[in-house]
Amino acid sequence: KQEVTQIPAALSVPEGENLVLNCSFTDSAIYNLQWFRQDPGKGLTSLLLIQSSQREQTSGRLNASLDKSSGRSTLYIAASQPGDSATYLCAVRSYYGGSQGNLIFGKGTKLSVKP
Amino acid sequence: ETGVTQTPRHLVMGMTNKKSLKCEQHLGHNAMYWYKQSAKKPLELMFVYSLEERVENNSVPSRFSPECPNSSHLFLHLHTLQPEDSALYLCASSQRPGLAGEADTQYFGPGTRLTVL
């Protein structure tokens, strides 16, 4: 059974700092991995999607890496801003079992960027 | 604006009530999903509809009954719920991939915050 873990559960940093969010998954048989952002009381917004054959994806100040063999992904946020404050969710799309083709989510990392 | 809308945004109901959640997508997708997000638990997939047919039910209790009348609309009918069913219910849609490995970004609605008294 695929399980996704995100560390840390919460993170508070001063504005301008570079930071890394971590995601690990137990089964490397995945189609892709996706990072989402969730603002309080709102739905999820997709930030980056990395195919299993890719090593990283970049969008603006965000860079996500994927090491499928070790079951790890990181989301790097450069020059953090107060507007980056949100919960960041990692999800993998697994090959097998009842979750075939469906997203398995971690619990998220709640990020707070202080002005 | 993600193109996926949900109503109502907030709902308070008693354990004996019957209510329905509605989701509508304006993205031309052919797959729709219901997720449950409880405090301190990962987002859990409840139901998947592809081309208006249910393809997965992740062992959800029968007090939750989905309905997908067409590719743009998805309902979740609720009856005799329990207080532990209080959660944020999220709807999503995607262009269901036909081949393994295709990117399948899901677009989420804002959710319905449900409280069961």
C-alpha cells in the first residue's frame, strides 16, 4: 500500500529565506508526483507535476525534484514571501492496487512566512 | 478561478437530515472525483467517475451516495451522517489519461465545509 509522508508538518520562516519541503513515498511504482498548495478554507492548486521519468520541474521561484528510486521528492522555494504562506501537499499517482491511477496524498506541510 | 465550483460552501446538518453537495466543472474534463479532508489526516479519495461511470469506490459507507448525471456535474447525497463525517469535502476534475504515464493534473474546487451535529 502506497503511503506518503511529509516532513516537517509545520514550518515558520522569516521573509526572504530559501526553504525546502520534503516528501517521501513507500512504493516507487508511480506515474508521477505532484505538489499542491492549499490556502485556508480553499481547494488545492497544482504547483508542479513531475513525471516518473523526470528529475525535476521548475516554475518561477519553485523547484521540485524527484528521486524515484529512493522514494523522495523535495520542493524548494527561493526567496520566500508572506504570500507563500499556505499548506503544501505532495501526492503520488501509483500504478497498483486499489489506488491504481489515483492520487495518494501526504498530510501536508503548513508554511508560515513572517514579514 | 479553477473552473470547478462547489455548493454550498458551508453546511451544518443534523444526523437525521438529508442533504446534497453539488460540484460543477467548466473545463471539458471527463473524470470527476470526491475527496474527504479531515483534520490531521491525508486527503482521502472517496469516489471516481470516468465518462459518467463510477470506476472506484474506496470503501465509503453507504450513507454517502454519489451521482454523476453528466460529465460536468457531480453530486454527493448525504443521509444519516455521523459527527465524525464532519470534514472538508473537495471535488476535482481531470482529463482521465488513456495511457499509463500520461500527466493527469486534477483541478480542485474550493470545497464544502460540512459540520454534522
